[in-house]
Amino acid sequence: MRFLIAVIDTKSNSATGDEGEAIDAFNDKLEANGHWVFACGIDSPKTATVIDNRLGAGLITEGPLFDSEEYMSGFWIIKADSLDQAKELAVEGSKACNRKVEVRPLLGN
């Protein structure tokens, strides 16, 4: 099964040097244990563009869909045998990046 571990922060690219090293070590552990799929940071919502072309509406709105102080600033896509295992990995990821995280199953596993 695949899961999303979303990193929650109030700014993007905010990891300190120590946090970056801990994230790298966590990424290495994910790879070594066959859990790694993909990970990256995400720019802030102020850089977002919302596009709604349902029924050819062609609506383009600069800015985020939701205005919130906290937002997803990065993510991991992982493989895990169960939701419980994914939660355990998310706990480790939260400690590594020193941020709150949210874990959710991906559909179509």
C-alpha cells in the first residue's frame, strides 16, 4: 500500500541544518527498508494558482484554494504494509523534520 505523509508548516523550505540532516537520515532509512517512493518540498501557497475548467469555465485564480497559516510544505510518498506501519513511519518523519505531519492512504493501491 502507498501513503502520503504531508509535512505541515507555516513556511516553506524552513528546515535548519540539523533538521535537514535528520530528514536525510530518515530518507536513507526509508530507502534501505523498501518504503521510499518519492519526497519533496512544496513552495508556499502564495505561489499557487487555482484553475477550474469544469464545463469549459476557464476560471483562473491566483493564490491558494484555502487561506490558512499552516499548510503542506512538503511530503513523502511511502510504501507500507499497513496503515499502522505508515503511522509508525509518520511518527519518525515528524520527529526528523520537527514538524506536524498528516498521513493518508493513497487510493488505487
